Amino acid sequence: MPKSLENANTIVGVAASNENFTTLVTAVKAAELVDTLNSEGPFTVFAPTNDAFSKLPAGTVESLLKPESKAVLTSILTYHVVAGNFDAASVIAAVTENGGKFTVNTVQGGEIIISLNDGKVMLTDEKGNSSTVVMADIEASNGIIHAIDAVVMPE
């Protein structure tokens, strides 16, 4: 195993050990974000599952994994990361306390609107696309992962 993936307890290590995140881990490696996401953090990662990536138009993932697409891929991936450790209870509380919607700033610099729909945590990206948290509170030593069912995109 590559040295940077040895710490199985970090966000990258936890994602790498989960068969639902193989596409995400491949993308994180291609964008050279392994060391960043293995750093102290804490980070909250809204992690697209393999099924989420498969919903993108045909050829999108393959195109993003090319070296010449690294800047775009990095932008997309860091749009899924928020500084801080926010478990599901904290996210739901923030949404509830703020009238049903809560805006978070991503590491990429953009914003995601978090809301609730039938008790499920929803993300709305800057383009108006939505994603649902399908698995919450996957703990890591440097943060927390929430699996989402669609890739959210920055402006």
C-alpha cells in the first residue's frame, strides 16, 4: 500500500477501505489530494458514492481523471469538503435553527445549501443540483464522511 494511504483511520484510509468509494479514492489520488485529506483537519467530506459518479454523463469521470483535467477535478473534489467536524446531528441542528436551510462554505471556496427533505439531509450546489446524504457519520481520525448519492458541482 502506498505510504500516504497507510493511516487507515484518516478520511482517505476510511474511504479506501469502503467499496462504495473506489471512484472517489481514484479521483482523490489523481488530483493529488491524498496528503491534504490525510492531514490533521478536521474535515467534513460529503463523499459521492460510486453510483453518484456513474450518474454523470458518459465519459465524464474518465475525462476528469486525465492529467490535463487535474485543476477541474481538484475544484470539484474540494467543493465536497467543509472545514470542521460536523456530524449528522450538528448538520440537522444547524438547518433547523436557521429556518430550514443552512449554507456552508467549502474548501474550494464555493457554497452548498444544506436542507432537510422528509428527514433526509439534502445538498444543493451552486448550479441548483441536489444530492441526498445516503449514509451519515462515517468517522475518521481527522473528520467525518457523509456519503451522498450525486456529485455536486461548483459554479
